[in-house]
Amino acid sequence: MTVSESRAGAERAHPRAFEPTVLVITVVLSVVGAIIGLHLITTLGISANTSVIGALIAMIIGRINVAALRRMRSVHRQNLVQSAVSGSTFAAANSLLAPIAVPFAFGRPDLVWPVFAGVAIGLFADSFVLYRLFNSRLLPAQAAWPPGVAAADTIIAGDKGGRRAIVLACGAVVGFIGSLFKLPVSAAGVAFIGNIWALGMFGVGLMVSQYSPAWFGVDIGDVYIPHGVMIGAGLVALGQAAYLMFRKKDAKTERTSSVDPSQLPQVDERALRRGVLEGYGLFVLGAAVVALAGGLISELSVPALVLWVLAAALAAIVHEIIVGLAAMHSGWFPAFAVTLIFLVLGLILGVPPVALALFVGYTSATGPAFADMGYDFKAGWLLRKEHRPYDAFERSGRFQQYLASLVGFAVATVAVAVSWQSFFGDGLIPPVAEVYAATIHAGLTDPNILVTLLLWAVPGALVQLLGGSSRQMGVLLATGLLVGTPQACWLVFGALLIRIAYRWWRGERADEDLNLVGAGLIAGDALYSTSRIFESK
């Protein structure tokens, strides 16, 4: 019996995010998530995936023998809570505090509030675009979204117990111990779940990045080769996305086929185009707030100011799509590296330092919440996909998840508004913001950087074309080159070999075990990352 079938009699309608019990638990845990995110991003420079933590706490609460709390035994209510907690963590750390730290690190603390106002709008625009685009051909629910699989499997294992719970728990123990020894075990976890071709290229990128100093006598990151590869792959990926949005096809024939309805996109091309355009309009609004409140009217001419606003909004939506595509296939999102690409391009184009600092702060806010909400929607889709009737229940559930995430974002916004001065005053500034600020101050010392970017954009574009939009091989190759986590390549390659061998031995029955092991490794890594809040500064 499936999770949906076991709840069919009790939950014909999807639980609501604003049910009193759910809302109170959501707000309380979102505060905890925001605190964890702010602490980790300022002290260790990392963010933790707290969706698994939120799911575990929600499960524990549901087993407290109090009538009002028993409703939390519902896997769908647990999904609402974990969505909000995860959203609050990433929003506070990556989408709000890190961006507003850029002008502070740049030496202009007076620009923090203007950037805060803009990135707050950008955060909610980011989530709105993902809500409108999820389960389209651009961002299909059937894609990997590995951390979402981990969250869903954690919830299902807690609900059903038995062998699933044992396998997932064993994977989590291995993941925690591996992370304790500084091994990037989440890389192996996503390799058990994601697209093999995409993750193979991800592993190649990780290997080249790690060993380039020994093989070629140069760190490829220092000469901007990975950035060139991402530019080429990203441009092709955007072209492929445009093709999906504007192509002509007979959607009616697809809908009336005998295919399982949960395997078909719920967002057609028209809705996809509308969602992107509406998102761009919201990003224009946020960019205009940053520009006007930040005093760019005195730095730029009116035509240049208008161009700045339009370009910042375009960069924001391009940033979120590239980051989202990488996260969808690999579970890793190179937000820092993609922002650095825009920063370098701004330096090449001669954008004034203050205008560039505001530009970088604003565009860096998009992407993390976009990717994280994609993980949460994937988890919800896995929990709901066998419910019948499917379509209405899935749409309702996704909307309730969106509302729950908005609660988490609101909590994160308040948390950052009241705490950023104490963090920055104590010298606790996210490391990525200091890198951006230092790069703007230093400028470009190598006049050949533009040539390097254009040269290496060619192989990135070719690999992306070869893999097509469903595999995103070029984007994943560039992600691996940019991330460059030591030893991660071997964990990816090892997990892929185990996955191929085990599937050859067990056939399709292997998929559930592989997903559970991968989910456990990711969950264990997330538990370890969250536990680091107790480390000293």
C-alpha cells in the first residue's frame, strides 16, 4: 500500500499550511532554521539542508500523545513543515544575509538597507517563479532533485518503518560518519539518485578542478576557465529553455494518452512563458528599488540607470535558471560561481564600482531559494504522486507548500532585518561577500580574461548541445569545475559504478534501494552540517 493510499480515506483534500497547529510549528521551526542558517553562513561559510531536520522533528511531534499534535502524523503536514524550515534556512543565509553583506564588505554600510529591500523582493520573486515553473518541461518533477528525494524518503521511512527505515538509517549513519571525516558524502548520495550522464560530467569537472594544478601546473579557477565553460553551457541552456517555452506542440494529444498522469507536465508552454515574464517584471521592481534607494541616480545617467535596472533583472532570472538546472540534476547549486561570472563581466564592461557592488549583491540573492524550493516540491510530488485523483491533489499540495515556504521566508526576512547589524558589527561576514567585495576593489589584472572566457565558452556550449536539455551535461561539467570539492569526484565515480553494477544485478528492483541509500547519505551529511552550529567560532 502506498503512502497516498494509506491516507486516502482521511485526507481527500490536502492539508493546509495555515491550519493553526501546522502554522505554529512552522513558525517556531522556521525561527530555528533561520538561526542555524545565519550562524553557519557567517562562521563556516556554508549552508545546511535543514529540510530533513524539519521532517524528523515534525515526525517526532506527530507522535506526541496530544490530540492536537496527532494531526502531524500526516506525511503531507510534515512536508509542509520541512518546506518552511528549509526555505527559512536558505533564505536567511544565502538569499538575504550574504547579498546585503556585499556593500558592507565593500565599505558602504549605508547601502545595506537599500540592497536588503531589493533582495527581499528578489527572494519572493525567486520563489514565485519556481512555483509557476515547477513540473514544466523546463523543470520537471520527474527530474532528480536529489535532496528532495532524501526528504521524501525520510518522511516515508518514518511513516512506514520496516526495511525502508533500516536502509535509510544505515545510509544516514554512513553519511554522518563520512562527513565527520571531512568526506563529501553527499556527492555519492546524489550519484545514487541523479541522471547518470549529468553526474558523470559533474564528476569529470570535479576531477579536473582538483587535479589541474598537478596535471597542468595551473589552477584553472585562477585563470577563469571554469567560468568560460559555464558561460558557454549557460547560454546554450538558456537557448534550450527558450525552445521549450516557445515550441509548438499538441499538448492535448499528450494529455489524452495512456501515460500515468503523474509523469506528465502540469505547466504547459504558455504558462511557462507567462511565469518567466511575470518573474522578470518582479525582478525589475526589485532592481529599481535597489537602484533608486542606493543612490545610483547620482552615479549613472538616466539611460544608464534604466539599462542597469533591466540588466540586473535579466541577470537575476538567468542566475536562478542556471543555478536551478544545476541543482535539479546534481543536488549542488553553484550560486557563488555564477554570481562571480556576472561580476567579472561587469568588470570587463567597466561598470562603476558602486553600481557593480549593488548589481552583484542583488543578483546573488536569486537561485538558492529557487533551487531549495525545487527540492521541497520534489519531495511533495513524491508523497502525492500516487494519490487519485492526482492532478487536483498535486496542484493543491504544491500551493500549500508554496504558502508554507512563504511563511519561512517571512520569518527569515524578519530574522535578518533585526540581526544583521549585530553579525556585521562582530565581524561575522559571509566569506563569499568578502570575495565579491575584494574582487571589485582589485579589478581585473589580466587583460586576456575576456579572451579566455570566450575561448572556453566553446567547449562548454558543445558539451551542453551534445547532452541536450534533459541531461544538462555542459552545465554540470561547469558546475564540477567551479565547485572543485576535494575528493568529491571519486565518491561520484564510485557511487556511479556501484549503481550500474547493482542495477545490472537486481534490475529495476535496485532503484528503490539505491534511492534510499543515496537519501540516507544526503540526510547524514545534512545532520552533520547542522550539528556544526555548535562548533566554536
